[in-house]
Amino acid sequence: MKNTLLKLTEECFSEARITDELCSASIKKYRGSIGVFATLIDCKRLEDLNNSDFDHFIIKMKENNASNARIANVIASVKWVLTKLQERGMIFNRLNILTIKKPKAMKKETNYLTEEEVGQLVDVVKQDMVKRETVKNLRFMACITLLLQTGARIGEVLSINISDIDRQNKEVRVIGKGSKPRTLFLRNETLYWIDRYLSVRRDNEKALFATQNGESRWKQTDVGRSFRKYKRLSGIKKDFVIHTFRHTFATQYLMKGAGINVVQTALGHSDAVTTLKYYAAAVEKSKVREMINDSHFDFIPKYSLRV
């Protein structure tokens, strides 16, 4: 069954690329998940899959200490490809895709950086530049400024070419998730750091962010090396990743009163529900914190050592 499932999955991926239903990153995740399922399942023929096979799969994954979120993601990937195969005429007499069970995954609270934490991170990069300005530290400063100011994904930012920047209108067009075009609007500060970085480049690479030798486009894995260095030096205690800059943009703007539809458009979400799903809880939590510190609660007795 494994080889058949993997072969048919690749055919479904080919169709998804043509229709732009899935982006490359999603296909990579789906491929890994479906590979896990195909390895652990005992069914001999794909057409004979039944709901009990999924129950046994969940038990095996739990025995291997997989999280509920991971199991749910694998099942979602498998359901996607099975639905596609049904649409192509494959019949699953013993399987009801709609009633496949999956474990309940705890909803993670969206992680973001506070203004103070952003300042900590930016300060350590600036301190590095005070010692000596290099292509490396100027490139990182320009990159994180662009990420924090636009809420763009790292893949979107790395795909930008120098010629894509419209300086007159202070904007740049990117191709987002699902091959959807989107406009990023730039502040003067962002353009300042971009220009300062470009001024020390001595290459003809068309990419906005290039490798130090200027021979190719900067890769996401290489961005991670610089990111981990400055993250460690910043002393920020919470755990965060490059994608946290996108969450920081959205959360901070919502907390400052930006409308959900405005943030949705900036992030490139097709539906405002997606924006709410990720950021509503974080914004509400922040408002509760502000409320507790409001003067309205001054009626609560103050702590005193006197009896």
C-alpha cells in the first residue's frame, strides 16, 4: 500500500501545483506527514483502508510519543489526499473520510515579541554594527526591519529582487502563500536600512538579500544562523523563531487599534477568520493585563505590613 499511496500522492501534488491549491512549503509538509502514515499503517491495499486503520495509527503515534497536534496534522494531510483520490474515482468501500477520528490538540497561544523585546533584539544588532559595519550585520538589520514592519513571511522577503522595490510609492509586490500577489508598504526607516545594506554590496546579484559573496540569493537556512546569534545575544528569555516577527507585526497592530480587516489584508489572509484564530486571544490577553493595572481597580486594598 505504501508505494501506491506515495505514488498517487505525488500525482495529486502535481495537480495542486498547476491549480495553485498548495504552495511548495505545504506540499513538503504534506509529503512528510503522508510518508509517516504510509510507514505505520498495516493495510495491504489502499482501497481497503477503513476507519479502524486510523484508530490504530493514532495509538501507534501516541506510543511513539507524538503530540496530538502532530497526529492531527498527519491525519489532515492524509484526508486531503484521500479526498483527491475519491474525486478521481477511487472507491473506499470500508472508509468514511468524514468520520475519521483525530485527537484533540491543545490550542497554542500565539507567540509575539513586546516592544521592549524588539528593542532588545535591534539593540544587539546595532551594537555589532558600532564595532564594524559589515555586509552580514547590515543585511540582517535590513531583513528584520522589513519583516517586523510589513508582517511578511521570510520566504516572501527572500524572494524580493532589488528591482521589485517601488521607491516612489514606497511599496513592493510579493507572491504569498498559495501564489497570491500582495503589496508590502514600506516606511522610510525600512528603506533606510535597505539602502544602507545595498551601499556596501559589491555584486550584481538581482536578489535584494544575497549571500555575502554576492553569488546567489540568501537562503532561509543561512538567515537562521544570523538569527540564532542575535537571539542569543539579546538575552530575551522567551522562545521565538523568525516567523514570530510576523506574529509580532499582527498582534502589535491589533493592540494599537488596527481593524481586523486591515491586518488581514496586510498579512495576505484570504479570510478574516484566519486572522482572528491566530491573534484574537493574544490581543484579548493584553487588554486584560491593561485592565488589571487600570485605576478602576484602585479599590482593592493595598498590601501593607501594618496590622
